[in-house]
Amino acid sequence: MNEKNNNLINAFQDGFDSDIHIGRLFVVKYDKLYHQYNVSLHIDIEEFWTMLKDEYKLNDENILLSYKSSKDKKINQLDKDSSQNLVEIKKEFLIDFNAYHLNFYYSDNNDKAIVDNIISKTIERKPKAKHKNKFYMVARSRRSEYGFELKKFKIDKHEINIEELYNDDFSKVNKRIHEFVQEKKQNGIVMLHGKYGTGKSTYIRYLMQNSKNRFIFMPNYMVHELSSPEFMPFLSNYENSVLVLEDCEDILRPRSMGNRNEALVNLLNLGDGLLSDALAIKLICTFNADLKKIEPAILRKGRLIARYEFEPLNVKKAEVLAKKSGIDMDVKQPITLAELFNYNKENFDKKSEGKHLGFGVVK
């Protein structure tokens, strides 16, 4: 293998079969070190590329790399928000961008004024954030600066009547949570707990449908990434968002039980600490464990905005809901929403089938 090809291999992240590392590519391509400048902006990919072409007389040959993926359930349609592009503006000046980030790489031969000009023109065209009926899931990424990215999902809108689906004592709590979610520059923790099927996820769906805030869902298998040194810098790009941690009892265990997970420390700081002042992140934590098995510091006043234990729907309300929903059943004891809506479903594998609530509503 000649020296030139050997240098090209150095542009890859972890060997030839992995993603290209843009910084290494810059060094290999131009044989120079670079300045790097990153900025978080929500952009329209097509409009941004049109602006670059017009401003710097570019064409498709200036696109060095382009990652694209199809929309969820629509494999014949590309999802613009999930695309990643690397463009050579001019010699020794690269810009890596997606729908939420601009990353500039340039040498001493180029003026930072180019960076400022692109950012200025981008802000002029910056679209208004539209987060209603959408949520974003944290995913790992080998192409992003911190190793994480957000995947956007659209949720089908459903009529969710709080008065009908929950017991009467929830009305006051719902009002407080709803006000908290709408407040700007506010932080704190909302704790929602109770047995499976009582409507925790359905309620979060309701909040999403009635809020313009960005909701960021962190899957259970990634909750421990809260302790990652890269996660907080990544999260700092999304101020005033609502971070949803479902089934997160593992990191909520009391420190007295030997839980020294840094994820718990970061969660507490997000709720009421230096990080909370800087990021204004609102936390919604759901769990199914007994409250006695939860770190007491989370329940401290000032940090805890609201806490509610979802219980089965009482007999009277369950009867009314069943009748309205066309479910022919004789309610003799309190029942969960999952049990009520799956009353007539044959249970083959001990799991609820058919119509259900939460993030996976079946029409």
C-alpha cells in the first residue's frame, strides 16, 4: 500500500469500514491543522443548501459526504431532518451540517468572517420550531460531536380527556404539571409512578399534544448515559426542553443502598442545581417501584414540582368510561385503563393486545 492510500485510511474513525472522521479528513485532504467552530441552529436542509449554492457558487460536486435515511414507515421518502452533509465551501473550508447543527472546519488561510456570514444568513432564514405532536428520541451517533443525536417522531393525535381517564384527585396535579411544562426558563422534576397500565405514558402523550415544547424521550436502555461526560454538553443544545425518562427506577435508587451512579447526580443537578439554571431542562420521570425505593433527595421541595401515583380507575368512573367507549363489561372493582380497553381481547401470551393507550395507540 502506497503512502497516499495509507494517509486516506487515517481519515476513517476506527478503520476502513467505519464512518469518516471529518477532522482527520481535513488533515489528510489539505495537510494542515484546522480551526473548528460549532453552532446549534434549527435549519431547513434544502433552504440552507440553496443559500450556500447561491452565496458561494457551489454545485453538487462540492458535496463531499451525504448521509440520508428514509422516513419512518415510508421507505420511499427521505427524511430531511435526519440527513447529514459535508460540503467544501472553498479550499481548506468545510462545513458539516444537519437540521440542528453547523460544524465548521477551516485553516488559517480562511477568514472566520465566512463562518459569521453563514451563521448570520442562516439565522435570517431560521424556521420557527414546531414541536407540537412530535417527540425526539435520544440515539447514539458516530457522526455527531458528542456521540448523540435526536431522532424525530410524529405522534398521531388522539382525543385524551383527563377527566374521563383519571381519578378526580388528578385534576389539580394535572393543572400544576401543565403550567410547569409551559413555563419558560423553569426547571424541576415531575415524578409519575404507579403500576403498569394506569396511564402514565398516555398522560405524557397528552402533554405533548398540548404543548409547543420540545419533548426528548430517553429510552430505558440509554438512561445511564446521563452519567456520560458527553451527554450534558449534548443536552445543552436543547435548552427549555422536556426530558422524559420512562421506567427509570434503576438510577433513582437511594444512595444509601449503594447507588453511586453519576447519572443520579446529574439528574439531581438538572432538577435543581447549577446545570438546571443553565439549561432550564424540565424532567419527567416515570417508574413503577415503591416510593420508599427512590432517592429522598429527588423529593426535596424546590426540586420536585409535582408527584402523582396513578392508581386503577375507581368503579364509578370505570363504568362511565366503559359505557362511553362501547365496552360491555360489569365493573365490580377498580380497574386499570389497560385492563378496561383490553377487556374483550383474548390473552394468548399474558400481554395486552389490540386497543391500548400510551405511545403505541392502536386506532
